[in-house]
Amino acid sequence: MPRRAHTSAEAVVPGKSDGTGANGSREASPERTWQHLFADVQLHADDYIHARKRLTTMLQVLPEIFPGHDYEPLRARLAQRLR
């Protein structure tokens, strides 16, 4: 049986439309994580543990995948948001 094609909303934002993940948690999906670098949020707060972990991981992995880009401004922004 062929797999059903995902709609663009399903492919981009897994989980429910209310912002919770597939298991009902408020865990930030990768598609919704980058906004936290540019929003006025307290990333050091417990509510943002998943976003904090994803941002840290992405900023470690992306330079390996795309070595020609400068990620220092994003690292500095993350450090500022973690204060």
C-alpha cells in the first residue's frame, strides 16, 4: 500500500495545531525553535529546556554541515538569551 502524502502543515509542524507536540508536550519542534533566538523570551527558564537544547545542538552541527557560513552571530545571540 503506498504511503499517504503529507500536507505541507503535517510535514512542517508535526503534532497538533495548538502548538503541542505529537505526545501533547510543549516541546519545540525544529521548525519553531529558531524564533526563540529573536524573541523576547527567557531561554534559561525551565519552560524552554527543549528549545535551548535544540538551539545548542543545531549551532554545533550546522558548521559541520555548512562550513562556509559564519554562525558566530547566532552563537552570541544564544549566549545573550541564556543569561
